[in-house]
Amino acid sequence: MKKMIRRAYRFWKICSIVFLFSCNQKNSGSAENKLLDQTGLDSTVRPQDDFFHYVNGGWIKKTDIPASEATWGAGALLYQNTTQNLKNLIDSCAKLNAAKGTNEQKVGDFYTSAMDSAGIEKKGFSPLQTDLQRIASLQSPKDILHEVALEYNLGISALMNFYANQDDKNSEQVVAHFDQGGLGLPNKDYYTKKDSATVNIRNAYLSYIAKIFTLSGDSATAKQGAASVMKIENALAIASKTPVELRDPEGNYHKISIAELENKASNLNWRELLDQLGVKQDTVLMGQPGFYTALSGLLQSAPISDWKNYLRFHFIDNYAPYLDSRFVNANFEMSKLLTGQKELQPRWKRMTALTDAQLGDALGQLYVKKYFPPEAKQRILDLVNNLQETYKERIQKLSWMSDSTKQKALLKLNAIAKKIGYPDKWKDYSSVEITKDDVIQNLKNTGHFTYRYNVNKIGKPVDRSEWFMTPPTIDAYYNPYTNDINFPAGILQPPFFYANGDDALNYGAIGIVIGHEITHGFDDQGRQYDAKGNLKSWWLPADSANFRKKANLVVEQYNHSIVIDTLHINGELTQGENIADIGGVAIAYEAFKKTEEGKSTEKIDGLTPDQRFFVAYAEIWRSKWRPEFERRIVMTNPHSTPKYRVNNPISDNPAFYEAFNVKPGDKMYRPDSLRAQVW
């Protein structure tokens, strides 16, 4: 189900797609400290020429991506194991016959309804008929906006991008945010680029819209209806900013009064719209005012029949993966053009993920009880503290930053809150009605709960204890608005973290993840927020100029990284993540050198501690991607692809040169003047 979309710069994670890593190791108790998988090495590649393929090339050569996956690797295998654990928990809930209203009842019954393929096939399209009759009855722009507000109350992000979050410049208050939205394809570039791959996707999307109309009983005008939807989306895309433009926090901050909005975008009937959305404020934050000016004009210029087609398609598309097989298959045929998948994942995997997405805290409580030992939390905290202290020392030694700005940077660093494993407070789902036999209604009910939970925060103080990932998530993030780093239980397991593993292994894997997230507080975007999470200038101008000079070297380095054919990494789009990768490696290595193993030269399995550190890092990015998925990531995602997440940061690090004897003339070698190191 589509989620409320946050701004492109809302959160920074080590990985926004969880299927990026690979590892075929299993936890083996006392042998844990040896768990580097050297069977995946490619001896035909010199580590001095391509470290990613040296460590992972053997595995890549002998590995086929499963037909149901877009990528395969450590994250996919870890995700698969975690999903199986979640399914086991859910199955036990479904068999419990738990008391109505308990988390176990809601989790078990939601999953049962989602797995009821026979019942879903029998119902066919009927679960949406009443909704589509309502859309068909719309007669005016005012009615269109009323429908948009109604859909938001069901958890559907319709036409625009509305959500509740902190005021960037007053981090103690939650306010209403409005950003660009309304597109069915990933972003503006998919509507404007002229290359053959993008044009093919656009044409396929047009056909998909027509297919959805045909399946819903409107074959006679399906093509005409699809063209009208595409016309609206093209207009919205033209009015939208690019992914790179969305990376500018100041450029996307506009506090606007409702009175002013009524003048600039009057056709949106702002007071009535906000009332229907449940917002009681005189001002809102708007990321891209130009989008709403264009939308206001479009509401009047586009025929009501076109708007009804637009809303009808997107409403059906939102639920298509959970309707009968005709809609599921049509939706998959479109999505696989962006992922390269050959077949659908098994239903149990898809519906387990859906249960986690819709009832995350209910399922998360059960997960951490069984799968996250308390001692793991303390070990991670020890690692975080060591890296934080190391970061402090590095800031103090910076030659390019003034003492004045250093003191403010240290204030921010010391103020970072550390959230590990799971939240201290869980969401209360007692008001959510869940039944065993109606997955669409269950989605509407959970969607409504999530929407009301979020919108009810507007105008209230910020809850800094809140999490934005569920506990089983294999990911991590830094939140600039609360200045905290977050490590869900899901990522705190092999191959990222070994509870009994040696320091080279853990600092090279989860240590770099930790360093990456801390560095996000000081990347090109994060550095614009102060210790309390306010968008506020706290740098001296000369220090900002020095930062930009160093950051531009990062941008230039990644701009030259070729992914497919002539497709390059977008250094501007990936700037923040690349700075964090480079910083994460540097900070984690220096923290590792404070440990007993870091000070030692004793070899394990023929590798020195320093070599194990770098190999451990390369192994967490061991992965294989389908070209379609790789192209999509380069066009939409602020992270670089795995090869460059390994090779570029370590080629900027002097310790790598010493560990693997890298010399001028080697392909991994960069002259000092071209080594990008901000922090």
C-alpha cells in the first residue's frame, strides 16, 4: 500500500532499499570471529585495482539472482531470514485464537485476510465498487479536493504530498507540510528524459493505466482515459523539482499563511481542504510553492472527467497488489520494468512485509521479545560511544574549520541521541478493527489509523522518542530534525553485527554503518541543522566555503563513476550519502585502532586486522543487481551503487593503501589532491 511520502531529504539511511547486501554465512557460535567469507573472493582481480570485485567477484560469478528478486546479496538473505522469523511469529498468532483487540489477534487476523487468496479471487473487484461510484459522482474541483482529503484519511497520498512533521526552523513543534506529489512514476525525470529506456517505461506506464481501466470494466474508453491521466501527470511533473533540487533544505522551506495561499493557489480552497484534512493551523510549511500554483491552475483547466480518471486510476492502483490475480499480475508487469524481477515473490513474503508495514509496532514487540537479546543493545552502545568520541577527536584536529565553528559542531555531536533496537514507547492499535476476511477493509482501517496518528501531532510538541522504522527493518537512519541516530534490531545481526565477533569484523561492518549515520549530521544537508534540529546557520562563512570545496571534490569523484553503459552516478544527488560513506569508513577505522585487535598485527585466516576491517566492509555490500533496478536506483536514489560504496570511500583512505600495498599506477590509487575526505 502506498505510504505518505516524505520529502526526498526527510531521512538519510545507509540503505533505502533493503535488498542491497549479500552474505551466505551463518552464525556459528565460537567460530564467529572468523566469519569473513573468503570463498567469495576473485583471485583474478587485484585488490589494488578493484577491491569490490576482489572481495566479491567470485561470489558474483557463481550467483544467480532468484527470479522473484531485483537484487541478491547479504541484505536479501538477511531479509529472507528475518521475514521467515516474522512469518513464524505471525503464524503462531494466527493459530492462537487470541482475545479480540490484542496485538496477537490483530497481527494474526490481518495476515490471514491477506493470505486468503481464494476469498480475494471470489470477491474480485467488488471491494472497491463503492469507492469508485463515489469518484464517478464528482462534479467540480471542490469535489475533487474533497475526495483527495477523504483518501488521505484512508492513508492514501493522493494528488499532492501532505504530512505532519517538525517545523524545520522550530524543531519543538509539529506542523503541516505540503510538498509536490501526484506522480505514478518515480520522479520528474521519468516524464522528461528522452532516452529509449525511459521512453519505454513511459509507454508501458500508459498501457498499464489503460489495463487497469479495462480490468475495472471500462474497456471502451480505456486508452482515452489513460491518455487523460498521463496528461495530468505530465503537467504535475513539469511543475515539480528534480531530485537534486529537492536536496536544498533552505530552498524547500516556505512558511506560508493560509490567507496567502488563498491568493496564490486559490482553486485549492485551502481553508476547507485543511479542515477536511484535520488541520487547524493558520500557517503551513510548503516545500515547492510553484507546484501548488500549477496545481491550482490545473484544477480549473483540466476537465472534471480527466480528474475523475486520474483519481479512479490511482485509487485502484493503490490497492491493485491486494485485489484478485488480474490486478496483481498487471501491477507486477509494470513494476518489473523498474526492478527487472522475473516473477512475483511468494505470497507469504509479500503479505508478511505488508503486515510489518501496517502493524509495525504490534509485530515489532513480538519480534524483539524473541529475536533481540538485551546484551546486543549494550554492545552496540559501546561501539557508538567509541565512534562518537573518535569523531570528536577528528573534529578537534580539523585544519579547515575555525575554533568557533568547531565548538558548535562538538555541541551538536555530543547532543546526538542514540536509539538502538526498538522504541521505548509502542503505538497503541486498540482502536483499529481487524478481521480475518477483508484485507481491503483492513488496509483502509490501518491506513486511517496511521493518518490520524500522524495528523493529530500537528500543533503539539515533538515526541523525540518516536521511531520511523519498525524493529525488524534491516536499515538505519539519522534524523536531522531530532538529531538522533537509529539502529533497528533487524540490522543488528550478521553480517552487520556479530554479538561475539572480533573487533575488525564489527568495526568494519556495523561500525562503518554507525559512522555513516553520525556523519549524516554533518553532510551537505545535515550540517545545516543545529544541535536541536533547527534549520539554522551556525557556520562561519569561511568554514562553509571550505566545506563546499571539500564536498565538491566528493561530487566530482562520484560523477566519474560509471554504472551501466554511459550512465554515471549523479554526484549531486548522492552527495550526502557519499560524504557519509567516506566519513563512516574513516571514523570507524580510527575507532577500531583504539581496540586491542586494532593495535595488533596478528593474522586471522591469513589476514591482518586492518585487512579484515576493509574486507568486512566490502562483504556487506556483496550483491548482484538486475540492470533495470540499477538504472532506477541511479535515477532516483540518493545512494551510490555497491561497487562505488566500497571502492570510492576506501580509495580516499590512507589506511587502505597501507593495508593492501596500493601504489601509483594501481587502479584504486588516487593522488592526494583527488582524495575526497570531508570529516
